[in-house]
Amino acid sequence: MPPKKKFRSIPRKKNKFKGNRYQKKTKKIETEQSRKEALPETSGDSSGDEEHVETEKAASFKNLPASVRKMKAESSDSSKESNDDELEHVNGFRFIDIAILAAVFESLLCPSCKQGHVVFDEDKESKMGLASLLILKCTTRKCSFYKSFYTSAKANNSKAFEVNRRAVLATRNIGVGHQGLAKFACVMNMLPPMNENAYRDHVQAVRDAAERTAKKSMSEAADKLKEFYEPDEEGVYNIAVSGDGTWRKRGFSSSFGVVTVLSTITGKALDCEIMSKECGECKLRRGKEGTEEFDEWWEQHQHKCHANFAGSSGSMDSAGMLAIFERSVQQHNTRYVEFLGDGDSKAHNLLIQENVYGEIDISKLECVGHVQKRLGSRLRSLKKRQGTTRLADGKAIGGKGRLTDKRIDKLQVYYGKAIRQNTHDIDCMQNAVMAIWHHSKSTDENPDHDLCPPGEQSWCGFQRDISKGTADYVHESPIPEAVADAIYPTFEALSDESLLSRCLHGGTQNQNEAINGLIWQRATKETHASTPTVELATFLAVGHFNDGSKTLLTVLEALGIDPGYHCRKACKKLDHDRIRHSRRKSQEESKKRRRQLRNYKKGFTETLEAREGPSYEAGAF
Ligand SMILES: [Zn+2]
Ligand SMILES: [Zn+2]
Ligand SMILES: [Zn+2]
């Protein structure tokens, strides 16, 4: 009997399962550690200045790295510990070679007649997706021993098998659809999974569970955020948000879009709107409009039609944003009165035009990252426009020692820093921007450092000399006067009060870009998608963005499935690794390294030190 032999050839399991003697202990330590990781020491909990809508607490909070901020904003109440009983049980799914299992059973005596052996079979006709119906019978003819069982339990209050629900959630969470699951099963020498229709039904169920999870997460995020604000007379919280729209396909043909709104303080998602120009069911009935049959169908269908937008893709963004703003009071008891949007103000204009909050204005904030880039792009286009035209000193704007690309990059970096380091005061910010221009054109004969910050810690070497009583500073490569005159209007424009006042929040849209990435990872742009797929992707992304991998536990629970020991443990590990990774990433040291690397890639031969000093604060530039 070959299978028997096969079984014998398997090395005997060395360790018996002893019920995770060690895991309980290590688990406790791990939780404590991860909690420490997640909650860094609070930087001087200053008492909130109640004059500002946004408290000081909020300002210091904003300085933390994004993922830490999100974790920190999470309620400090310990997350539900996994059931201790569970540790005592072997549970979850394994890949089992069915021949091995068959061999194991064959080595057993029949429990009924105690003479025959148990043979094992699979009823392929009765398989339900990934759940197989296995049968045990006795080899003795007269014996009636017969047992059949499915390889998966069913979800609570549902006819669906747990394994199928899990497989659909798992595949959609990594951006793989039915095709992907089928291909996976193929290589694994498994029976094919459920058919496409069944997969679609599972997607719908998982989508509903993910929606409940995401909505709950966003409500909690909004409640938590209120600690940073004071309510107005009506008891409504007026808050600042960063909003962005993202498209499934580039260009005009995009039929799906997602608009998200995040808090500028905690960085958590507060609301999302999925926009769709197409509906699968409507598509099937195209051309039948006007018939009685169609009218009858439409009567029912209109309430659940997936298409919720008919305009151009370009205005999908604004329409989604409007929907989100219009429901903010009812949904979270908040008004989004400060709006950090991308460069084009289409959405903001629509919000103003629609008078969403009546008397209360919605002010537009600028993304510091985008504004910073304006200096570079304006100087580059100035240089291009000027070309070889001679300036007042008879030379062109470019060339050695003049407005080189390297110099432009440098000025852009300083401009960004001038904004970021002066988010407390508009005058200081304006001064800091103009200081760059004055400082850069200073020469030994003609120093112009009045706007540079004084003191021994100043980034300006000239000012450091003054406070230390030394005279070490040398003006190494000042911008020639004619060039300085040519770029002055750019500095003037970019130190404009109304522009810079929209940068006082100091925030960027990087977080929006991050959540957009999470969404399309789960509904890849390359494969076909339907509305439920995009919705599921969005809800999973929002949950993950706000709460990390443990959002999957909540989705499973919402599906009537106990996530299980291994799932909980893996989620915890994924989140732990994510925080550790982002902390390391955010450390100043590695930031510097990345900048250096970027510069090298650009072909800069000078080291960072030579380029801008050890750092902006202490270096000499
Ligand atoms: Zn028997
Ligand atoms: Zn429809
Ligand atoms: Zn200076």
C-alpha cells in the first residue's frame, strides 16, 4: 500500500502540542512593548490656549510622525485581549496534502467494528467553494460506519462557509480578485474555488461588513479628534481637514473615483465617498429604455443603482467633496471649516458656491509641499524664459556662480524650511522667506543679514559671528546682484501674506496620497472592477489607514467569524512592524540619508555638509 509507506516516511513530529505554554507570557510582554511603541512620551502637555480653535496640544501633536499620530489618537483602552481558551486549541486553516490525511486515516482502526480500517474519500460534487465534503468509511463490507464533514465551519447566522468568506476578504485585501484566487488554487493543486457569481456574492457580504467597520472607525476618529477642539455656541466642532480625490484610471475614461477627507491633526480618515459613473445592472439593460419592462425594473433598481454620478470625470472630485461636506454636521457634528486641498481650487470653489455651512466660511489651506515646489518651478521657468538674454551686469541669468539648477534646488529647500519652521506666526514666516533672498545675495563687502535670525544657534553664520563676537563667516558664493534683482519678484510673490497664511497649518497632503495608495492596492488599476469591488477596497483601506491591520479582525467579526488566534497574532505583528518601520523612517538621521541619496542621484558631487552645512539650524549657508 503505497500511501502507508508515504505516511511512514514522514518524520515523526518532535514536539507534541503543549498548549502554548510560553505564548501567554510573551504575549503580555509584546503587548506592553507595542503599547510603548505606539505611545511615545507626550511632549509637554501644554494647557490649551482657548483663544484658538486649534489648541496648542493639537499643534504639538501635529509634529509627530503620521503613523504614530494615528496610533496615538487611538483610544488608550487596551484592545480586546484574545480569548485565553483559544490558546488551548489548535484552530485555523492549514494546507494539507489530502493524500497524507488519507494515509493517516487508513492507519486507524474503524471505531465501530474495530476490525476494518477507515478509508477516506472526498465528495467533489458537494464541495462549496473552498469547503470540501470529506467522507470516512469502513473497509469491512458489513460495517456501516460512515462519517461526512465539511472542511470548514459556517459563519455565524449565515449559510456561507467561513473558508470562503475568509478567502474573499484575503484576496480582496491584497488586491486580487476571483481570477487571482483561481490561479492560486491551480498552482497549489487544489480544487478550483467558487465560481465567479458566488465570489461576487461573497464580495457583497464582505463589502457590507467592511462598510460597517470603516464607518465605525471614522466615527471614533471624529470623536477622538474633538478633544483637540472647542465646540462653538451650537455645540458643533469646526475643524480643519485635508481632502483629495483619486481616480481609478488616469484621464477622461475613469469611471470610478474616491474622495477622502482626513483630519489635519490626527491624520485619520473622517469620511469617504465613492463615485461611480457606471452600474453593471444598468449596463445590461442599455437600449431597453422606454419599454414597460424597463420602467418596471427601474422602479425597483433606482434605489440601489451603483451609478451615483453623471458629469465629467474632472468634476467627480468636487461632487464627492460636496457630498462629504454637506453631511458633516449630521454625521460627526463637525464642520470642515478649513480645507486643505490640492493646487486647483475647483472643489473649494464649489463648496463656497453651494454655501455648504451658510454664514460660516470655508477657508482654503495650501499644502506646504505643493507651495514649496512653486519656488523651484517659478525660478526654473524664469531661467528658461530669460535664456541667454543679458542681465544688467552683461551676463546671462544662468551659468557658473549664477542661477544654477543646484542653486534653485537649494533655495527651494530653504523656502520650505522657512514655512515649516514658522508656522506659529505669519510675520515671522514672511520675514524668514525674504531672509533667504537677502542672505543669499550678501557679500563680505555688503552683508545684508538684518532679517536673518540672531543668536548663537542661528542658521546664519553672520548672525552667529555677531552673537559670539567672532568673525569667522565668509560669504562663499553669493548670488550676483543682477541675478538677485531678477529673482526678487518671485520671492516677493511667494512671501505674499494671503498665500503664506494658508500655510500656517504647516501640513501637507502626503497622508491623502498614502490613503489613495492603500485604496488602489486593493482595487488595482490594471484589472476590471465593479462598484462593490471599489467600495470594498475603499472601506478596507480606510479601516487599515485608521486602525492598521486589526481592522481585519473587526471585519471578520462583522461577518460572524471569530478571527482566531493566528489571525489576531499576525495582525498584531503586522501593526507592530509597521509602526517600527515608520518610526525608523521618520528619524531625522534617515531623513538626511535619503536627502543625500537623492542628491547623489541628481548628480550632485558635493556632500550635503558642503552644500548646506551640517543642518539648517546650525550650518552656514
Ligand atoms: Zn467498521
Ligand atoms: Zn444601475
Ligand atoms: Zn544671514
